[in-house]
Amino acid sequence: MSAERPSLPPVRLHSEAELARDALAAPLLARAVRLARWAGPGTRVGAGGELVEAQLPAAAEHLGLDADEDGAAYASEAWRLAVDTGLLDVEDPEDAEDGDDGEGGPEGGEAEGTVTVGENLALLTGGSPQDVLAIWLDGLEAVYADATAPAFDDFADLVNEDGSIDFDALDWDPEAEAEFLDGVLGNLYLLTVSEAGPGEGPLPLPALAASMIVPDDMDEPTDEVLEQVSEAMMRLDDQFRVLEPIGIVEYRPLDETLLTEEGEDGAPSADEEDVTRYGLVKLTPLGLYGVRARMLEAGVDAPAIGDLTAKGAEELLAGIAYYPEAAVRAETELWLGRHGSAGAVTAARELLSASRGSDAGAPLRRLHCQQALALVGPEAEPAVRAVLDDSELGGLARVWLAERGAADVPPPPESMIFWLAVDTIAAQLDAEGDLDELQGLVEGLSGQHSSFFDEVWRVDHPGTAEVLEAMGRLHSDKKAAKEARKAAFKARSRKSG
């Protein structure tokens, strides 16, 4: 069973219960919940479901906000989220009513809708963590749409005579805007879950913007590219300010005083303190969950630790084939934990059976099988001893038994020693691990036997020739490297013959 490389490293998510608590604590959703509970039969909404302007001060006051323009904006934003997530149900009026109602209602024949509590409000307190997260994801989609929406000074200037919107006047491409933000969040996700990334630390906004603009093969950005990076930073600053209240990111905004302090090139200073003034952003644990959910929906392969816990051994070994080392161990421990100590023999048998094969992915499966067996207790010994005579598994079985000081372990035949050496190097080549470590493995294995290259080319392993060619490239001793290349030629001749 050949494994496919996942598009992204696996992410370690918080439990659904923890994520649900984070979702409920997100400022925007928390405000939406409070307004949904505050709304009543007398609450007046416009025909489009928005809270009428006359009621915004009272809504802001209920949220503990000042009854000013900012407070009204926050209240309006929270109200829209409550409607978008089903915390409130708004019904448009069937018949418009003319004139003012005397209480600050709409004028000019505009009608008001009615509002009732939505079913989802009860789910936030009485539902499961999955219910809460589903509602939060709906909220994320709504906020995401706001973050990618165009900015304009006067909406009336964009409306044509026939009532349609003049999108050309907006200079806005909704698909391109969404694609850009998807790419940014995808890069931020990758840098967060990658072992080489900042991990839990924040990322400077200039670096994130540059990851979208500067070509990988460009050593020194041009002035034009730097200008594009600056424009992307300003764009992202606005978008992250919109996204932060839903709990997807922690964001330290761009210091607006920099707009008057920048030099002619508009590029940030190299000084670390100055770079932080250009904005810092990090995905929250809830943000990792949300971005991954969006990627999965888009068809992106975005694995998570624990995905393979309930799978069979074949799917486990195929799934972790190209995971980083720490993720391999974490996923394997979860899989073994499902079996428990009582099922150690069964787990070992399943792993050993799944690691057999002569396909290209088999060596790496056997390597991960060996690593998994190292986490299994002595209860697995009967299953391991059962494969001592197996040509593919006998070598790793002897290693496992010897590491535990088991008695009566039969010495391996010389052919098995060479076969295991080839299989081990083939697995490491497939894994594309650290080059120095691989070179040390090659030199260590070949140095254990004085006539290694005279014998190893005869090994009946599908990867013998490829392994010997790699040993010829990697070995630091020129004489040994030459012997490896000669042995590779013999192995290919033997295989073709």
C-alpha cells in the first residue's frame, strides 16, 4: 500500500470541548449571544434583518459599550452575526407600512421585520461541543465574507439607475480577494504547524505579506515588489482587524504612526522592535481548527493528529508515512492506546502484517512498524517471535527482542543482515530525512562488514540497486563510494538478467 504525501503537516488540535469553550468566549460571538437574548417582540429590525438605527444605542448599552458611533457599529456587527448564525430568526413584513410610527421608525414607506429567537441559541448552551463549533464555523464564514468585502465611502454612489450594483466602480474582484486571504491563512497555518515555523509564536505581518508576494527565487526584492508587499500589509491589517473578534487570530495591529514615519521605499526597518510595530499575527487554537475546516471543505489534504486512531494498521502506517518524527510518535501512541496493554499482541500482529510487501512504500512502512513496536510493552513478544523466520520481518523482530534483552534469540543469517541494511536505507531515502544523519547511517551500515559491497549487490530486495547508487553519492570515502557504484551496476545487471 503506497502512501501519498499529505499537502500539509498534521496539526495537533485541542479537544472539541476546549475549542467549543474558546468559540463561546470569542468576543463577537459572545456579543451576538447577548443580543439574541436581549431581543424581544418589541425589537425593531429593517426589512433586510438589520437592527434599526434607533435601537442601536440601546443594544450597545446592553453590551456594555458606549452609545456612540463605535458602540453602534459593534452592536450592529454583533446583531448581523446573530442573524447569520441562526441565533435570531428575522421575518420580513408581508405588507409595507407607510409613514413614521412616531417612535423613530423607518420613513418613506419602508417596512420593519419581526424577530424571534432562533433554534441555534439553545444549542450554544444545551448542545454538544460539535453543535457549538458548527455554529461558530457559520459565524466564521460570515465574518470572512466581511473581511473580503470592498470598502466604500458612499454605497449610493455604487447603485445604478436600475437598482443593480456597479461592481466595476468598486475595483473589486470577490474571487481574487477570497483567494488572497485563503492563501494568507494557508501560509500562516503551514508556518504554525511546520516544525521549521514559529510554532506558537506570532509572525510579523511583513513576513506574512512577503510570503504571498515575493517569488521564492528572488534573492533581493525590487522596489516594485516591496511596494506590493506594503500594499498587502495594509490590506491584511484591515482584514485581521475584522477576523480577530471571531477568535481566529490574535493580532497586534499595524502602528498607524508608521504611515508618516516610513522612508521613501516604504519598507520596514530591520530592527526587531520596529518590525513588531508593523503588526504581529498568530492563529489561535480555534483558528487552527477553523482554517483546517475551511481547507478540508475546499478539498485540501490537511491531516490532524488523531485522524488515524480508529483506522486499521494498514491505514495507520500509510497515513504516517511522511509525518514529521514527533507527529509519527503522537499518532502511533494514540493508535496503540486504543488497543491497550491487553491488546498488545493483536496490535503487534496487525502492524507486522501491514508492513509486509515489495512495493515502493514497504520499507518506510517497516521502519514505522519498528518504531511503533518500540512503544509496545513486553506483552507483544509472542507476536514478534512468530515472524523470526520471515524474510522481510525477521531482522526487525530480532532487533526488537535484542533491545529488550530477550533470551534465546537466534542469530540472523548473513543474507538477512544485508537485506535489513538495504531495507533500512531504502526507508530513510523515501522519508527524505536529514542528509547528515542519512550519510552517517550509510557509512555505519557499510562499515560493519569488511566485504559489504562485495556481498550486498546480491540481496533480493526491490530497492537494492537504488540504495547502492545512493550510497555511492552519500559515502564520504571515495574508495567506498566507488565500490558502491560498482555494486549498483552489478545489482542492475543481475535484476535485468
